[in-house]
Amino acid sequence: MPTATLKQINKVLGKNFITKYGTKQGIIVLGRAVPFGIGALIGGAANATVATLAVRAARRAFGPAPESWPEAEPAQP
């Protein structure tokens, strides 16, 4: 069978194969990946909330940060 004929057959069959099985596999992969994305969103939101609460608590406990820090003296041996 000539190579040109095989290329034409492969082109038609390849598109059919990809559309038939590629979408099924894509849906399966997406179905497995979505829970990780949802978990990442929930975890990110929780981290942001906890960080905000921690900063507020630190500001209440210690007051605002100073405008500048005093120079540190070198350590004596």
C-alpha cells in the first residue's frame, strides 16, 4: 500500500480516535484533578484567614511596629 494512502487513512482515523477516546480520557483526568483544585482553594482561603487573624492578634498584643529599629550593638567576645 502506498505511503500517501496510509497517511490519509491515519489522518482520518487519528481524528476519530482522538475525539472518541481523548474526550473520555480528558473527562477522567479532569475528574481526578478537580478535587485537588478544590482542596487547594479551600487550603489557600484558610491560610489567608489564619494569617489575617494572626496579624490582627499580634498588632493587638504588641501594638504597631516601630518606624525604625535601633542600631544593634556588636556582640562582645
